[in-house]
Amino acid sequence: MASQDKGEEHWQRTSRLMIIMLSLWAFFSFIVHFFVGGLNGVTLLGFPLGFYMAAQGSLVAFVIMLFVFAKAQDKIDRDCGVAEEDE
């Protein structure tokens, strides 16, 4: 019974992490670019923020999200006892 509880906890935590990451992905993919015109009023390093987010910002956010997801998923796996052990 305890194994089934750990499996359910693992799935719930993994699902929550996936929903959060998918929401962030949608935000940086669509929402930020939808408001690019309004963001161009703000400058970052001499470039309009809308241009920066379209050219670089979203890509940087995606890479950071990958590392955060991998670390968080590894913690979930270890907490629930399903982590792959280093050989």
C-alpha cells in the first residue's frame, strides 16, 4: 500500500511540475510576444524590451526552465524513491 501511495504522490508532484513548466512555456512563447508593441517602450541594454524578448529573452528563459525542470524532477524522483542511482 505504501508503494502505491508513493506512486500517486510521485505522479501528482510530477503533474504539478509539468503544468507549471507548460504555463511558463506558454507565457514566454505567446503572451510576451503578443505584447511586444507595448514592451518596446522599455529599453534593456539599449534595445527595446520587446525586441530583446523576441530575439533573446524567451530563448534564455527556455534554457533556464530546462535546468530548473531537471533539478526539480530529480528531487521529486529522489523523494519518492524512484530515482536512477549513479553507477
